[in-house]
Amino acid sequence: MARLPDEFISQLKSANDIVDMFRTYADLKKRGRIYVCCCPFHSEKTPSCTIYPENSSFYCFGCGVGGDIIKFVMLTDNVSYMEAVRTLAQRCGMTVPSQNPEERRRTQFRDRCLEINRETANFYYLNLLKGSDKTGLQYLKYYHIQPETVKKYAIGYASDDWQALHYHLRQKGYSDEELLTAGICRRNQHDKLYDKFRHRIIFPVVDFRGNVTAFGGRAVEQEKPPFLITEDTPVSSRNRTVFSLQIARNSENAKSMILAEDYFCTAAVYQAGFENVIAVPEDFTAYHAQAIMQYAKEIILISSSASGYGEIQKIRNLCSDAGLAVRVVGLQDAQDSAGFIRKYGNEAFRNLLEHAGDAVQTALQDSWKGLDKQQDRPAMIQKSAKVLSGIRNPLEREIYLNQTAEKLNLTPEQLQSEIDRLHHKKPKSDTRNSRSLDKSELFGINQPNLKQRRAEEQILVYLSRFPEEIRNVQENLSPEHFVTESYRQLYQLLCESGGIPGDTPPELSALLKKYQEIEFTSESTEACIKVLKSPGKTVIL
């Protein structure tokens, strides 16, 4: 199984100081030969993350996340293994060696997409400034977007021409298939390509390395949808993209980030003096929360960016899981934050942010309106129960439940009964299916197939350390070859995600810790695969 030479990886790690990179995200304290800090990957007050400069690695004893400097870049920049390698190589002036033909093809195709995106961003930018259609400039002028902001975000404009960009890029030598894969063109029923973005203000999405990875377009009139984004491509994933995070993370108020409605509103809020503003393409996901959590302690959610309390509570729960607090502001009679700033000014917007309230507390206070009217109590109790039932953290839910019960002159048991009634709470499911596996079940102690189980563990650890090998192993080993159900699921997860996901499963964290002192090679992994493919195994359920 081909992979990058050990000598190159060793030189790459030596040329990049993991301590310097950690200092960007955390305050380090030296303890002998090591450094400790509060983990940048989960919320904590007592330092539990240890950095080992001698072998360029780290490990958090609080959340179980650890690895080498390559894994650190994968987590902080939210990129694949090879992207992290390229980032580190670029940082120290090294050249990444040639890989196997398939990997080289993927790398070349990815680079080709980045070239297309860069050319596309430049085309739209010049079209805004110098094109014959001045609609884009007039729209930006209406919202008081200044030239400095246009330059900062490389804002462009897509005219109403159906093939202007397509024609331009074909002249540059890019094929139709490349333009389709890059997500900037579409194909009609007559098999002809046309530009995806038309009659829209265009915002390039830029990653931490300065690459243009995607685009967002805001309609200048009544086009539907009002905001359009690039689909998933080889260089971008919508459920991981946080627009303007590369700017916000370096701002003075980075610990408290403003989540705006879209990319246009982000630019308007930034121009109003708030560099700590970000946006996500569509639905807020756990990946977004994890990415923001690396730099911030809370987000301030513009309420118009979520469709009602249900969406706000979903965002709040995802942020709570990541250790992020959420506060909410309303915009009075403005349609969005850009419109509010244009109508009321920068200071009025600042005042809104300073008085932002907790998402749950704001919703509960809204449900208590008219408390003095006895006839409204049933509806009030039902509204409060609905808000409380949406809180995922049990301890937090209990605190709010007690406060609300006291406010409504109820006992906590009465209010809990209303929550159960509201959701038609079902009886507890079978304990065997719902309970967590204990350690003996997790590692299969006192179970058969010890040899196969150890082989599975080594394969999982090897793929976690070398995710670029997943495709090669996957070609030779199917999930059905695994005899331990929990390890089979971990193997499928690694194959589907292309490496360890943002939230490392506890079982995998335990394995990485168990084998942290042991080196695995491609040869030993091939031997493990042969063990699993040998006949006469019993499946552990």
C-alpha cells in the first residue's frame, strides 16, 4: 500500500513547530519538556491538553483527541489528511512527493477546481467594477457597501447573461465536465451548460490558506432563492463551511462571534465595525459548531437567520454540545441585519448586540407575556413546556424547569408532566439496546476471536493515523470481514468520512490511547487484513 515516505513525513513534522501552531489557539504553559493548555477542541477550564515537542504530537486527556501536527491541522482547518500535509509543506517550503496514480489524479483535479474558482472570483470581481451592467454597483451603493469592503471580500457581480462565465472559462481551457464538477455551471435539458449564478451579488468563500473554495450569490431583485450557494465539490462541503471565519478568528472580539443571515449581511455587519461576524451556507450543523468553537466561546445569533424558535433551539443544542453559548437578538421591523444597519445605523446595531439574551431565557420570557391574565395560563404553560422540551442538556433543562415552575406557580413535577403529555412520551426502550456498552463489551473481553479482534483494533488505529490509506484498505477489506460489531461500525465511519470525524467516537479514542506507544506499518496492516479474511470466524454481536 503506497503512502508518503516516512522520511518526508518526519522532515515535515520537524520543519513545523507544533508549539508555535498551538499558540495560535491556546495559552500554553511549559512543564519541563512538555506544554499544557486548555484543549482547543472542547470547552474546559482546567488544562488537560498536553503538547509533546520532541515528537511533534499532542493528546487531550479530557476529550481523547490527539495525534501529530498533521492531525492538528486537520482538526483546526477542517481539512483532509493530504490537505493538511500540503498546508504544512507550503508553510515550510517543502514539496510533497508524488503519490500513487489515483491520489495524484485526485490532487490534480482538486487543484484544477481551485484554479477554476480563482478565475471565477476574478471574473465576477472585474465584472462588478468594470462591466457594462451597473446593477451590482447600484445595489451595493443602496446598502452603503464601501469600496474597501468590496475589496476585503472580493465581492463580484453575475450579470443576467446565461453563459458569460461559461464562455470565459472555456476560453481559458477548462472543460465542461470540470466546470460542472466545480459547481459553477449547470446543464439544461438540451445538454447545454449555463452559468449557475445570474443577476446576483457574488461572494467568494476563502479558506485559511487563501484558496477560493465556493461561492454564494445574493439576488439583487426578486429571484428565488434569494441566496444561492455552490453545491458540494471536491474542494468544499456546505455542512462544514463557515464564511469569513478566517477574518473573524483574528478579530479583537473573536471569543464572541456574530452569526449573520448570509454572506451579504456578513459584509454589511463587518463594515459597521464588527470584524467578528460569520455566516454558514444553509442549515447549521455540528461541524459548524466545532469549527467556531476552536476560536469562540459564544455566538450571537441574528434571529432573522433562523426560521423561528425551533431552528434557534436546534442551533443552541448543537452549540451547547460543542461548549458554545448562544445569545439571540431580534431586528425589530428590519428584514435583515444589512437592512437594520442601513435604516438605524451602526450604534443601534451595537446596542442590539450588547442586549442580546440567552436563547432559552428569551423564549421563556416571551411565553410568560400576559402572566397576570388567568385565562392565558394553559396556553402559557404549554408554550413553556415546548421550550423546555427542546433543551437537550439534562442539567440545563432541570435548571430552567425549576425556574419556570416557580414563575408559573407550579411544582417541577407538574411542569414535567405537561412536557411528557405534550410529546406523548413513550415507555423506556429495552435496556439492552439503550444502555451504553461497558468496557468489557467494548473491547470484547472474555469473548472468542481474540486474534481477529486485535487485528481489527490495529487496522482502525492505522487508518486513524494514515487516513490517506483508507481507500487502499477499503478495496481489500469489506465491513463484513469484521467480527466485532462496534469495530465494524467504526470502520464504516472511517471509510465514509475519509478519516476521523470532528467528534472522535469514545471507542476510537480509547483505542488510540491504548496503542499510542505502538507503531503500525503498512506491512503489519496487510497481515491484519489476512487474519480477518481467513475462514472460520464467529461474529461478535
